[in-house]
Amino acid sequence: MTPSVHHPRLALARPAQHPLAETVRKAGWRPIPYSFTVMKRTGAAPPMLLNRVDALVVLSPSGAKVAATALPAGMTCLVQGSGTADALAREDLDVQLPSEACAEALWELLQERFPEGGEFVLVRGERSREYLEVAARGSAWHIHPWVTHGEAAREPFPPLPKVEAVLALSPLQAEILAPLTGDVQRFAWGEATAEAFARAGAPALAFCEPTPGLLWAMLAQQLASQEHPKEESPC
């Protein structure tokens, strides 16, 4: 009889069928959906008239949901991933995706699609890591941030499920999870999230740059090291 394979449980704020949950699953972990934050709209207006920009750049489904109704038909939208494209829920937009669901690949797509530069509105959250703004600084690609939403803890707050690990996807999530985790392993999506864990006195076991491929590599490596710890050398 083949022995059952143990898949340690990892909580993350994504549905079971989300691409990130699938990445966790492929790395040998069992993703446990844990929705403990909610989106809050800022109510901010776009930084400039949307019919006068070359394209809209959208980092997340939350931003897409807020911005969708304000976009003129036919507008070019560069979105970070398929979930963000789906969240726009508009068939009259020119939606384009990068080769990988990360800000770095989105920056490459922006330069390829608009080689001479231009004016671009960036839809992002309050605590975005601001990669695109920094990358475009002083260049021909003028990025105008539109901070459409933020993140807040749910009320009433749901208890942490029984898991072996958690994955924080933002600095706020790390701050919320830090005092709840105890001996539970902590992983961070991005360096800023890892820094938030550290500031809260609960350092992350590991962190990865926010790309699905690097998340898979981090989790698979950690699982392998736990299943096959190095034997102590004899004295």
C-alpha cells in the first residue's frame, strides 16, 4: 500500500482556485483560503483625464474593480495578470498582459508597447511597493499614480485556521498575522512584507520577490528542507 503524502497547510488570502493558490499546491503545500482583510475605496479621482493618457496600468483585481466603470471604451489597459483582466469585466477595452504576473514584466510590456514613452495612469493600492514609479523615474514613460483602494482588517475578524504556515501578501497582512502565528511558519510575498513581519517582532522564515515562479521555488525548497533535514555530522 502506497503511503499517503503529507501536504502541510498554508493559509493565504486567496480563493482555492486562484492562480497563487494553485502555485502553493504545485509546490507541495495545501492552500487554505483565509480572507481576513477587505478592500476599502479611497474615493480618489484619476490624476488626469483618462481619455488623454496613452494607457492605463493596473496592478491588481481590487484596483481593476474600482477603475472599470470610469474607463472610456477602447482604452488600452496593461494589467498585471489574468485575474486583474477578469476583474475589469469589460469587453470594449484593449487589455494586454505581460509574460509573467509581476510588476517587472509589466514594466517590460509598457516599454515594448510604447517604445517612445508617453503618459500613463497607474491604478494601485495605498501600500503598493511603487516599483513602476521608481523604474520610470526620469524616463520618457510618465507614470501618474491613481490610488484607488486600500486594505483593512475584516470586522468581525475571523480566527486563523489550523495551519502549519501562513503567506502574507502585503505589509498590512504581515502586521495583522504577526501576533497570531506563534510557532506557525511565516512566509512573505515581497521584501516589504518580510520587513513588516520583522518590525512586528515575528520574522518570516523566507520571502520571495512577488512572482508566482519564485513563490513556487521558495515553498518547494522550504518543504524539501523540512522533509529531508541535513544530518548532523559525527563528532
